[in-house]
Amino acid sequence: MRGFSAAPQLRALFFIPFNSLYTMALSGNSLSVAAIAFTSRLHTPMYLFLLSLAVFDVICASTVVPELLEMLVAEKRGISYWGCVVQVYFLTWSLAAELLLLPAVAYDRYLAICQPLHYGSIISPRVCVVLAGAVWGISVLGAGVNACLILWLTFCGSNVVNHFFCEIPPLLLLSCSCTYVNEIMAVTADIFAMLYFLLTTVSCGFIISTMLKMRTAEGKR
């Protein structure tokens, strides 16, 4: 991996902010998980989704940043083939799960604020578990498919990844076999990501609109 080869003299300077951000991400998300897990009044659908978000945020950061820090300190540039595939899998899994969870959180808040009388009957514990299970299942399946498609590729030329971590687009550029199916999967993932973004935005729009229509300051709070 090329890493930050364009500015090797700045590696030590890059290490400080990346290490600080990684430490903050681990600490903040770990505290969130602990607070939700050990506080009974936070055992609600919204906080279950937020707990899942915190877990996936830790997985996502831990997939990329430790390798990057080692690259900056030890001037390590290489990663094994299987290490690269594993990194692609966990990165794709965690990012897909976060993208799926955000609309779920937005929908939960939309019902709680815009349809408060129906919230308890719609978002039951069973529905909450089904939604969380669907997020985990779909993200695991999608990441597995992408990882398998990478395994089917043939790499017979340069083995230098033009990035500081293994990601699908740079790997496709290195392959000397047909990447048509991989590219279709990447475009499909982008389309779904935009759809999830729009769903989240629409839910937030309804929430803001409902809040603005409330006349009392207490209601808005």
C-alpha cells in the first residue's frame, strides 16, 4: 500500500491526529455501549439502534486505523492477500450496517415525534429485534458477497494498492480479470446508499416540520 508516500516526512505528524481520533472513537463508543447496556431505562428501541451504531463504528475504525498507525510508525507498506480480503470484508460489513441503521433510527424518531400515539404499537420489542436482525443479516450477506467477488479476481500485475487501506475500487484497478460483476455490485451499493440517505433526510424533514408546528416551548423540547 502506498500510504502517505507523497509526504513521507509528515508521517510522524499524521500519526498524532489519527491516533487521537482513534482513541476518542474507541473511548466515546465504548462509554456509549456501557451506558446503554448497564442503564435499564435506556433499554428502548432507539438506544438499541444507537448501541448497534456504536459497535459498528468501533469495528469500522478498528478495521482501518491500527494498520494505518503501524504504517506511519514502522514505515510498513505491505499487507498480505488474505489480510486485505479480511479488511475489505469487515470494512464493507460495518459501513453497510451503519448505512442501514441510520434510516432505522430516523424512522424510529419519526414515529416517536410525528406519530406518538401509534409508536408503542408499531415499534414493539419484537419489531425492534427483527429490524436489528435484518440490519445484521443484510450487512453480513452483502459483505460476504463482495469479499467472494474479490477472491474470484486474478491479480497478475502490480500489487501496489494506491491507498492507505484495502478498498474495493483500488483493488479492481489492479485486477487483470473481468471486473464487470464487481463494478455492478459497487454501483448497486452506491444506489442503495443514496436511497438510505434520502429516507433518513425525509424522516428528519418530517420531524423538523412537526417540531416547528408545535406552539409551546415545552412541546418543542
